[in-house]
Amino acid sequence: MQKNLIRVWDFPTRLVHWLLFLLAAAAFFTGLSGGNLMVWHGRFGLAILGLLAFRLVWGLIGSTYARFSQFVRGPGTILAYLRGHWHGVGHNPLGALSVLALLGLLLFQTLSGLAADDDIAFKGPLSALVSAQTSAWLTGLHRQTIWIIGALVGLHVCAILFYTFVRRDNLIQPMLNGRKAVTDPAVTSAVGGGPLALILAVALAALAVWIANGGLLPPPPAPLPGSLPNW
């Protein structure tokens, strides 16, 4: 049967996918190491938040298979997939659930980190907006959620390897070069996600990072004259 090579994943989607993986690994390492690396942990967290903001916007205005409307389906579609009645490209219905779970957990992790305060080496840029009790509660959740994210990432990787090497449906190559061979002539290449959409998504992601880093907070008060030592 003749196969057609179509464009599935656009470059922004692929770039965000791999950057999220690398930055999440870096945040995991620096968070567990602690100490002076917590400065970088916070920076990695802000970068992850920016990528998540971009991906959420891109899921609305990006190319065909990157849009949530294309792969987020109801329970009927999931049941059809489990029965072997679903055929398509992009995220399958179970893969879509995995994507949503990962995005949701990473979003919670970054937002909770903004208000976290370990009283030692890290203070989130928005921790002043919540009470000490709330900050301590969010810090505890932030520490616990990392293991859930790690487990879900491991499950995600195992599922990709299973589909690639057992079911002979290579999911790795399309996320590298953006293309996939299909036999259904009705399946077409992704469209949309042009330069204007990209500029808008990047701008909104940058705005989200600026706000998350305390961009809307008033500047700290200047020290009173004579309150600092004259070295």
C-alpha cells in the first residue's frame, strides 16, 4: 500500500516538546540538589512556565495537529480507540490524556513554585502575595508533585517506546523531523500556525514570564538614608 509523507508536527511544537523535557530534567536535578543551584531552579521554572504558556496559546492558534480541538476528544473516542476503531495521526486519544495531564501538572508545579518559600535557599517571586501558611502549604505540594511528574514522564516515555518498537508505529521520528508516513489519502499535512500566530504566542508567553517574575509587583522600598553602612 502506497504511503504519503505528510507534515504532522510543526517546528514550534517540536521545539517546545524537547525544551520542556530538557528543562524539566534540569529543574528536577537542581531542585533535588538544593543550595546555590536553587537560583537556577527558579530560572528553569520560569522558562518552563514560558514554554507552557506558549504551548497553551499554540494549542489554540497553531497548526492542525498541535491544536487541542484536533486531539482532545470525549470518552466515546477513547472507547473507540481501545476497541481498535480509531485511525488518525497526531496524538491518539490516550496520548492526548497523557499530554493534558503532563501540561496540567507542570503548570501547577510552576505556579506553586512562584509562591514557594523554603526559608533557606529559595523564595518564589510571588511569595509575597500569599500568607506564610499558604506559601508553606504550596512548598510542600511543590516538593511532592515532582515525583508524580517524574512517574508520568516515565510512563509517557515507556508508551512511546512501546508504540515505536512493539506496535511499529514510530512516534519518535515525527517529533524530530515533523513528518509521518500515512496510508490514508484523506489525511493531509498540517496547516496554519503561520508567522503572525507564532509572534502572538511568543509575545503572550513572554508576558506570562514577566508577570510571573513579579513584573506587576511594586518595586521594593528604597533604603532610608543612613540605614546602610558607609564602607
